[in-house]
Amino acid sequence: MALDELKAAIPDFAKDLKLNLGSVIGNSELPQQQLWGTVLACAIASRSPKVLKELEPEAQANLKPEAYQAAKSAAAIMAMNNVFYRTRHLLSDPEYGTMRAGLRMNVIGNPGVEKVDFELWSLAVSAINGCGQCLDSHEQVLRKAGVGRETIQEAVKIASVIQAVGVTLDAEAVLAE
């Protein structure tokens, strides 16, 4: 199992990450599609080759092809949107907020899976990428759809642990060179 290999690669000083990784994935109450879509989208967003290499096969095995593609789409579109909307929010000139984005985002309207799943994956990726405006937007859509705060927090926990594991393993790889 790739998850076990990933946990085994985590150094002793980051034991909490090892325990948390096993917990947020192994003990998740999310339905399989939401869980593994979140894992895949976050593994991509982490930008860690090791994390993606280890978690992708298990995600692919646990997702239908359309969900697998949609999770990758969520990571891709949020990579663009998080930069665009975070920048627009951070600029002190409010005029940027009134300008048309002019960027294609068709996948958000037709992701190929349940809208709630795609929104959850988008929220998790936005947490990794640090876009407050996107986090608020996706959280509001999820809450209006009846998704509880516990589910939203679970996706954010998965995002935070996957990101931390990626940072730690990538740093260790550099230091080992």
C-alpha cells in the first residue's frame, strides 16, 4: 500500500504528521469519492513529487474515472483561480475587483461529478494555496448545499496534513543530496 510507504518515509521528528496522515485518510468519515478526490487534488496541489507518486495510485484505484479526472481538474483550475483571486484580493486598488476576469472556468459549472464533491476538492486545494476569497466562496456553496462544517473541516485537515507531509519530505530530500 502506497500510503504505508509514504508514512514510512516520514522522519521521526515529524511523527505527528505520520500519525495524522494515517488518521485523516484511514479514519475519514467522508464517502470514498469525496475522500480520495480530496487526497488526489491535494497531492497535486502540494507540488510534492513523492506525495503525488505515492498517493495517486491509491486514489485512482478508489475513484471512478470521471471522479479521478474531476479531482485533477479541481487541482488545475484552482491553481489558476487561487493565484488570480488571491492577487485581486490583496491588491489595495479595489478597481481590480470590479474588472471582468476573462478566464475560462467551464469545469466549475460542469465538473463531471456531483457539484458538492468538486466544491469540496476546490476548497481543499484553496486551503493549500491560501486563497481566502476562494475558501469563502467554496465554503458558502457547500454550506448552501447542506454540507456540514465537520465535512468541510475534514477536507481542510486532509489538505493541511498532505501539504505538511509534502513540505517535510521534499525538504528532507534536498538535505539528503
